[in-house]
Amino acid sequence: MSSTSLAAALSSSAFTARNQFDQWWQTHSAALQAADLAGDEASKASLYVGLGRLRLEQDRFDEADDYYSRALAIYEGLADESALVLTKLELASVQRERGELNDAARTLVEVLPALADAHSPQIEARAWHSLGMTLTEQGSFEAALVEHDRALARYTELADRFGQALVQRSIGITHRAADDLAAAERFCGSALRLMTELGDTHMLIYSLQSLAKVRIRQGRGEAERTALLDGLEKCRELQDGFGQALLLRTLGELDLAARRFGDAEQHLERSLQWWTALSLPLWQARTMRDLATLLDATGRRKQSDATWSAALKLFERHGSHEAGEPRPRLSGGITPARSPL
């Protein structure tokens, strides 16, 4: 097999489905060394994309950005427009996760015309979905739903049930952020049912979490506690740091709503430690906002104010929709936070 063929095969491997990170790194690193010795720039770029994808899967976003940037530099030198567009699409996911929302939106708007011209229906659907998620983060909920609906229609045409489930979950998240809990429950529930049918254990956890968030907002989240704890343990087994942080934060929100302040603080502090380790400032801010609510409810007003102020500065710096939302307070019930995911 040529180094170019090897690079393509490795980049489309099933390592991601099984989270076999060590094997992924070893095979790509060996192939990259061979491609470098052979002076095969196209293969090097393809392998950099594969390593970027690996680091993205491992939630090592700074390294993912570096590998994608290396690939883009090579593709620009080769004038490979198709590869440039696809790599930028992957880079947009890193930008969104790091809270670089304007950059992510610009990247996606830039690549979409090229995808349409290239007649890449599945990849175009993926770009629409990614843009919808970014717009949700920015608070443009109606525009986000337009992009999500495009993606869902395309995945339906392609009979791509996994893509349909992913977008339905995102539509549910957008409705939840817009405070339409009935629609949020409908779409998150549909995504969960479809992921259950498909048997995708990993994304099933994320679907369960999204529905649990809706039910916490509806005042009936207690029934989701066991599923959230089980999901947290599975994320540990899968070495999914982002998932662990997300599940811990959701458990903290559930405990906060139930006024189990000790448990809530423990879960939220552990979640914040993960977000800090992952260098994800928007997620740090969201968890700090929850902690500010908890500190306020437990009489630590000065600490609460400082924590809220730090969170608000991060929301404003990154242009997320939370910057314009009121500060949550816990009184008879919790004023719901409307953050994505």
C-alpha cells in the first residue's frame, strides 16, 4: 500500500468508534515518519488531519488546532481546494469547542459554498449542523434551527439515521436554550430513541444527558439520576474527559435544583476542574455560573458575586448567548440556566 493510500485508510479508521487512542497515535505517527522520509506532502497532510481528529476525540483541543493548521499549510501549498475545505470544516469544530464562536461561524460560512459546488451532500449536512450548533451558542436560535432543519432534511434524504439522531439532539438543545421545553423534550427524546435503536453506546450517553437537562428544567430530573451516574462511569471507561465534565455538571445542576448543596458543590467543583484541564473557557464559565448560584443559596454572597463576575466576563469575551441572560438565582425553585448541552 502506498503512503497516500495508507494515510487515507488510517484517517478513516474505526479507532474513534472504539476510543483506541494509543493504537491511533502509534499507527499515524509511524505512517507520518514514513511519509516525511518519502517527501510525500499529500500523505503528511492527510495524517496531520488524522492526528488532529485524534486530539479532538481526546479533548486536547490546542493540539488538534495545531495539527489541522499544519495540514492546512500543506494543502495550501499543494493548491488542494477540496482538502482545504474539508480540513477547515474539522477546524471549525475545534474553534466552537474552544469558544471561538465568531471564528467558527466565519470558517463554516466560508466552506459552505465550496461544499455545495462539490456536490458533497453528507458533508454539506455536517457543515449545516455545525453552523447550527455555533449559532445556538451565540444565541441566534431561529437561525440555528434553519441550519439544523437543513441538515436533518439532508440526512433523512440520505437515510443516515445516525446523522438524523445527532441533529435531533441539537434541535432539542436549541429549543431548550430558547426555553421551549416541550419541543426540547420531543426532539431530545426522539434522538435518544434513535440512538438506542442504533446501539451507539457513547452517543446514547450524550442523548440521555440532553434529555435529563430538559427534565431538570421541568422539575422532574430526579428520575434521571441513575442514568446520569451510569453515563459518568461509562465516560470514565471511554477516557472521555469532556463527557465526564458534562455529566458531572448535569449532576451538579440536578443536586442544586433538589437543594442537595453538598453533593451539588462536589459535582460542580469536579466538573470545573475538568473544564479547566481541557482549557474550555465557556464551559468553565457555565459551571462557575452554577457555582455562583449555589454559593448565593448557601449564604456565601461575596464569593458568589466574584464567581458570577468572572463567569460573566468569559461569556462576554466569547460572545455567547449567556452574556445577555439574567443571573440565575435559587429561590422557591431555580431560575433555569439555558446553556447548550
